[in-house]
Amino acid sequence: MKQMHLAAHFPGVNSTTVWADPRSRSQIDFTSFEHLARTAERGKFDFFFLAEGLRLREHNGRIHDLDVVGRPESLTVLNALAAVTERLGLAATVNATFNEPYELARRLATLDHLSEGRAAWNVVTSSDAFTGENFRRGGYLDRADRYTRAAEFVSTARELWDSWTPDGTSRPFAHSGQHFEISGEFTVPRPPQGHPVVIQAGDSDEGREFAASTADVVFTRHGTLEAGRAFYADVKARLATYGRQPADLKIMPGVTVVLGGTDEEAQRNAAAIRRQQVSPQNAILALEQVWGRDLSSYDPDGPLPPVDPDPGSSLVQGRVRVADPLAVATRWRELSEAKGLSIRQTVIESTARQSFIGSPETVAAELEKFVADDAADGFILVPHLTPGGLDDFVDLVVPLLQERGSFRSEYAGSTLRSHLGLTEPVWKG
């Protein structure tokens, strides 16, 4: 049976984490990170994954207080977690637009050494001038340049890691390119993994090509088996151009899981969670993200607004922009009219993330089907509770996967590359 990979995403700055639940705890207290990481390691997960936020989100010119408005720097947290875990991979999201190769390569190499080969970097980019205002360089990159900078950034970091020989000898480095011109000597010996694992999150054509040329793991979102299979086939087919094999890149969509004693109970639990996630205030926020207009006077339990979206709006800052707001608004109106849904009901039905809902047996079988049918190599679980949102999955679903032979019962190696079945990169010093 094809083996499944599993990872844990720490929930935090978003409107899908249910902070009102009495079991919810702090998003910055170290015990929260430790609990989720230890749970993931108990479940023999491949890695623990932290997101990044470089500026507080704003709504209508003010800090958006329906999201949690702060979180620690990812690599700092992961260095601390390296001391309380033994095998679990540790993945940090770090922006390739607002960082520099030498400094970030040092931090990632340090984490790989402290964790004895468990570091990973989720490479993200930004064309957002709003975020760029927080940095001395200011401004932003044109959208067309962000992936060229990211590709050169990763390549340069790998040159720095390879500037030390595998036997521990330092050599000078020199890089001259479109975005970076640096030379000197790298201060950290070659990482235990050779190179930390590179993760990429992006669904555009440029993002898919970047993943095929550079990444070890793709973090994606595709809500159906058919969409997952199409994405999987497209990205895997691009690998040959770069001399790579299908097994060299793992595709792991972000998913949610809701369990119940029966499938019917799980559906009721999922509906209750969605009502908590999409409060009346969050329903209006979601509407304003699409419409780009102040809709605070509208009743969340009333109909959608008759006005069209404003495509050029800057009402919401710090979130991914809706690519085609007019098309989204049309789909929402059609759904609302067909089913007689209010604003809140429309948002609940339209924005539901990919979820596996059911009894532990049902969820285990559905996860296996996605992997067996080449819709995914595994999954990054995004729980709705901090920090105990994975407890039931690890206690109830993971043992079933292990019994059925689709997921490991023990770690076979000590590094993240070994968990993912990735070979150590050839030294290119």
C-alpha cells in the first residue's frame, strides 16, 4: 500500500481557529507549541509547520481584531521545540521577498544542526507593498519578479550550505546574480541533511514551475479528489524537465478533519464548528473581502448586497486578494438565490475548507483513497483548536492507518529527509 505522509500546521492567525471554545489556549505561549508538536511526534508525523505574518492585518484602516493579532517568529519557536522533540521535522515559513540569503541560510543551518537534521523552510513570496512598508528596503517586488528572486534565493542558500565540505572544511563562496551579489565565508558547517527540506506553497503557474524545479514538498489546497488528481498530475509531470523523478517532490494539501462516533455525529460536529468559525462579524468580513466595500450596515442574517464588488479596493490589507471578485460575487449570488441562503449561510457554504468528516474508520479510508488515487502524497492537518486540535486524530485515526499498513508505526530514520523518503542532495562545492 502506498505510504502516507502527515504533518501538523499550528493554527493561529486566521478566522478558522475557534478561539471561543473553552479548550482553546494561547497562540504565543510556548506550552501551546509544545503540546501540538509532542502530539504530532506521538503520532509519528513527518513534520510540524509554522506560518508567518510580517504585518498585522488591517480592515478599513484599523487592526483587524477578529483575528489574533500577533505571533512569535517561527524559527525561534522551532529552535526551542528542537529541545523537546526527537524525530519530528520542524518547518518554518520564511518570506523570500523580505529576507536575505546569507542571514536566513545561517538560521536554517543552525536549526538543522540543533535538531540533528530536522529543519525545513517553507518558501513564500510577496508582491504586497502593505507588508513591504515594515522593511527598510520598503516598497515591494513586481509580481513578475517575486519568483525569480525566490528561485535565486533558494539557489544561493544552497550554495552557502555547500560552501562547507561534508567532512567539515570551510571554503569561500561568491555569488553574482540578478538579485544578489555576495561573497565571503559561511559561518555554519554544512547542515546534517545537506540542505534543509524546502517546502513551497503556491498554485499559480509560476508557483507550480517553481515547485517542480526547486521544492521537496508542495503545500496546496484542492477541495475535491478530482481537483487534487489534476494538480498532482500537472506538477509531477513538470519534474522531468528538471531531471527529477516523481518521488522527489511530495504533494501535501492542507486539510481539516472532523471526527464523530458515527458519520452522522461527525457531520453535526462539523456544522457546529463552521458556525463558530463564521460568526456574524466574520461573515461580514468575508463578504467585504470579496466586495471591497464597507458592508457593516448589512444584516448577516439578511440577503447579499445588490451592489457589485469594487475590484480596486484597499479596504482589506494583509490578506490574499480575491483574484476575480466579480466572478466570486456572481457564484455567491447564484448559490444564495438557489438555496435561499443569508449572508452568513452563504459564507459558511462557500468558504468551507477541504475537510474529511466522519467516524475514524471513514476518515482513515478517505485519506487512503486520496493517496492511492494520486490526489496527494499525504496531508498537512490544520486543526481548528489551539493546541489540542490533533489529539483525537492521533488517538483514533492514526492507529487505524497503522493497522491498515498505510502509515508508519515507528520512525525509520532520524532526519526529516528520511521521513519523507528524500535522498540527501549531492554536494556541489
